[in-house]
Amino acid sequence: MITTAIRVARVGSAAELAAAALMMLGFPALMLAALVPSVPAFAAAAAVTYLADHYLHRKGSYLVNRLSKVRAGLSIRFLIRQLLLILLLARLGLADDLIYYGAIACFIAFYGLQAPHGALVTLIRNRRRMPVATRNVDLASRIRIPDAPPRRLMHRSAEKMLHLDLAAVVGILVSASLESAVAGFIGIGITVGLGCLYVLALVPYVRGAKVPPNAEKVLAAVDDWLAEYRPETVLYFSGSKDSAYQLNMWLETMEQLDSKPLIILRERVILNNMAATTVPVICVPGGVHLMNLDLTNVRVALYAANVGKNIHLLRVPTMKHVFIGHGDSDKLASVNPYSKVYDEVWTAGRAGRDRYAIADVGVRDDDIVEVGRPQLAPIQGWSGVPEGRIPTVLYAPTWEGWDGNPGNTSIVLAGENIVNQLVKADPPVRVLYKPHPFTGTVSKEAGAAHRRITALVEQAAAERVTDPRFLADAVAQTLAKAELTRIEARLAELSGKGNGKGKGKGNGKGGDEAEATRDGLVDIARHEEVARLRAEWNTEYWRSFGSHEHRVITGAEPRLYDCFNVSDAMVSDISSVVSDFIASGKPYAVTDSAELGVEEFKRANTAVRAATILSNSAAELGELLDAVRDPAADPLAEDRGDLKRYLLGPDEPTSIEQFNTAVSNLAIKAETRNVGQESRAAALPEQRVSVAGDDLTA
């Protein structure tokens, strides 16, 4: 029941749900205490509402946002509490007392201060908002960008300002209890005084040396940097916060380009959710600002998503435009008719080319280039289970989706059958269970199935600990855990320094967009150390428990590809997980949860044509385990090789080499076009003179 309430209320935990309930109940309790009247009861209820409200704001609760939408926002809640305090004083017979009028005057003055405070905070944020935000771009040597205001002034400023009424509320309650106005007026003085000081503290940051240069100077500095850097290949991206993963998957590829790379973003929220990179990044929210940037050196523009804002760069004729997408699958998005606006469309392998031919959406075959999937480079190949180790099978189902289609996930109808057979397999195998992070967010049945599967795996793991067939190297595991602790501490230390995103996080500064732009030059040594430590963490994680030990993996780490590399086979559902796993060449099974039948299932889904197809009973799972135990007798091995080449292209040259070649070839086409255009433009006046002369002769 609590889980259902958490899901319906869209809160993150039972504690958050409890805080919300206490806050909602606290205000009726305040009214009741004021009407009774009871000072202790009022004080207790007020304390509950203050603490619950603060907790929900600190957690960034969805409920706080919803309350604002129904006219019960933060200011209203504080005002109601203050009005109820006035009611309490009246019910206590203090309506003719000086403290009563003092309280009214205090709260009127206090709310009078809210307007200049809110105006100053808004003005400071607007004036410090850059027309262009950057990372790994040296603007500090070109323009002066002052420090952000201290974090204590700007962070959750409205909540901090409103909470200054606490001194007045406490003082007035003490006065009401002791029948002496002294404490009340002391509290009133503190509240009004602190409110005035808060407003005055913000004034210096509104103008002068505390404000970054205007948009014209900032854009000129960016153009100056572009002229010096001379970028050649641009990755352009626009989208919502949730689509940042589509950009992040291309960052490592951009870092490996032979040409000078640049990333252009259109939304600040994407910049804030982008992973760390060494590539220069320019975020240009304004279309006019983007169109005025000096991009004359760029020859190739790469697009990871089909969105309306692409038009702002597509209009530039001096560069060639390429759709690279953000995954390779049989979904309709992979053959969007919008793709024909690009000069070329790059696919992983022949399968992508065939999809466009079958879809017949206007993309010419001559404009399609097969470049592989550079992101799959970390996935290792397979030549069988290492001697002395039992096979590892990864169960990585996708989530239930939004439409209730039973074919979306195997977790509801087949998940328990799959895991039951795997943990009871003889000869034994190890099970890694890594569900999709959205599992159970829509379907309570999926959430319940996930919990049952987790219990199955954990119970099997506990039983294996006492099984004499499985011996653990306790010393090695202890050392690995110690290494994990050391690595995690160092990563936390490096993370605390920021990534050019928050220099001020550790020194009381606000670390706002302007400051992040100024200090956004990546520390290459730190970036490389983080990458090395993450690789070491992954190694030590797998060493920290036995190679026979079943495991439930629900966090972001270890990553999916790391799970691929320690597994010998996988069971999954129709999703990009299957397409990516094919790069390993390892046996895999896919569940036909919608019960289409093997032939129809394979016809509809290219990625399963070399898979063991499971029914919801998972009775066919033995075929997958046989292929793992005896690769030489694997009937689908050759089919997997063919499918891998069809979907992802050849192993040689490597995908990044193919990608770089495609960039280079297209850059040559762009340069050829530009030279030809210049020649035609130069010849045009001569043609006009010749035509005019012919007319005169005639």
C-alpha cells in the first residue's frame, strides 16, 4: 500500500511521503490550535509544518511543484501560518494588546520586503545569464566574467527569505505564553532587520563589476575563440532533459575524431546533464545568436536527433549535414522521413540501409554510408567460458513501457520462469540480474515481478554460500573491497572539485552559468584519472565477490557493457540491449512474450534472427545453455556472425576508423562545393558584362 501511495504521489521515498502527509495535516492542526486556543499545540503544529516544508524543498519534491500549481505555493503557506498566528492572538484576547498590532505590522512589512527581494534575485539571475554558455572554451582571457554571488544568497533564495519569519513567530508565541510583549518585539525586530539586510546584500550584484559583459561582447568573444580554434566537425544537439543520453553516447566518439571537434547545444538543461568531455561545447539557446556565429571553418555537421531546431544549422550551405541518430533498431524512428533533409545518413551496417529502402521515405541509397557503431568498442568478443569458471548468464529485461503491450517485457510473464531455471541449472551457471531502471514505474505487476525475481536471485545466492562446490577466495575479496573503498573515495574527491561546472561548490559561491562558462576548461589530467579509476573500479567490483555468486545489479554501476563483458550469454527482450549485445558474438536468447510465434517474431525483429527464442515458459532455455557450454556445437554461431556484420558492419577497419573516414570524405565534398561556389560567383560578373556587351552590339 505504501509503495502504491509513493507511486501515485510521485514522491521518491516513504520519508518524503510522510513529510508531505505531515505538512498537509499540519495546517488544519494550526487552525484548530488557533481556534481552541492553545499556544503549545500551535507551536507544535507550526514546527511540523516548517520542518516538513523544508524537507520537501530540500528533496526537490514533485509535490512542492504541484502545490504551486493549485495556488498553495510556498508564499501562501507562510502567509496562512502567519494569519493563523494573528487569529491565535485574537482568540487569546490579545486583540487590544500592542503585540497584536506589532505582529500585523511586522508581517505587512515582511511581505513588503518580498517584492524587492524577488526582483533583485530575478534581475541578478537574468543579468548573469549568458547568451552563450560554454565548456572547454577559453573565454576568460577574452572577456571579464565576475564571480557569482555567494551560494548562500542565491540558492533557494525565496525559501530562505520566507523562513526569516521564524524569529517573529517564535517571539510572538513566547509573548502570548508569558503575556509579555518583549520577546515578541525582539523577534519582530530580528525578522524585519534580517529581511532588510538580505535585500541590501543583493544590491551590489545587480550592476557594475559584478555583472558579466553584455550579449554583444560575449558573442564577439565566442567568435574570436572560434576563429582561433577553427572547428571542422560539429555535433549538433537539441532536446529535452531526458534526451541527454542521446548526446552522451557520442561524446567519446567526438573525442576520437581526426578533425577538430565542436559540440553545439541548444538547451541549457542539456548542458547541465551532459557527461564530462574534453571536446569544446557551446550552448546557444537563441536561434538568432546561433545563426550569427562564425562557423565558416566547419565542414561537417552531425545530428543525433531529428528535431525542429536542426533547421537553424541546416540552413548553412558551407557545411555538409549528416544524420547519425542515437541507436540502431527496427523502430520507426530509425527511418524517419525527415532524414531526407540531410546530405547523408550514416548507419551502423547494411541493415540500416535496407530499412530505408523498405520504408521508401525518400532517402536515396547513394546518400547512405555505413560507419559501424563506435560506441560498441568497449564490448569484448568471446571464445568460450574460461577454464575453471562456471558460465555467467545475464538476464537484462527491458521495462514494461507506456502502452501495456505484453510483448514489451518478459519480466511479468516469463521472468520468474527464466530465473528459476537458471539458478537450478545443472551443470550450474551464475546469474546476473540487471533490470531496466524504469521497471515497475508504470505497471504494478512488473514491479511485483521484479521484487520476486530479486528475492529468487538473492535466495539462490545465499544457498550457494553454503554449497561446498563453490569456494570463495576471502582474502582476494577483502582486498578488492578495500580497493573499491579507496577508489570511491578518490572519485568522490575528484567529483567535489567539479568538472568546470561548479568551481564555487566548495567555496560558498553560487557556481552559476556565467562562472561555469568562465572556469569550464577541463582538467585533462583529472579527466584521464577519472576514466582510469572507473576502469579500476569495475575490475575490483567483479573481484569483490566470487565468480560463482549470483548478483542483482540495479545501480548505474557497473554499466551494462561491463555486465556484457563478464557474461557468457544473455537473456533479454526486444530493445537496443539485444542489438548492442550482438557485438560480443556471444549466445543470446530473446523472449517472445507476446507469443507471436518463432517465425513471425524473427520476421518482425531483425535482431532476434540469430537468437534462441524463448516462450513464456522458458522451456527453450536449455538450448542457450548448451551453446554456452559447448561453443563448437552451437548451431547459431555462424548466424550470429552474419547478423553482427549485417547490423553493425565489418570488424575491420574498426568502427572509429570507418567513422573518421566518412567525416574526412564528406569534408572533402563540402570543400569542393565551396570552391566551386566561389569560382561560379567570381565568374558571374564577367558573364554579366559579356551579356551586356552582346546586347549593345545587337
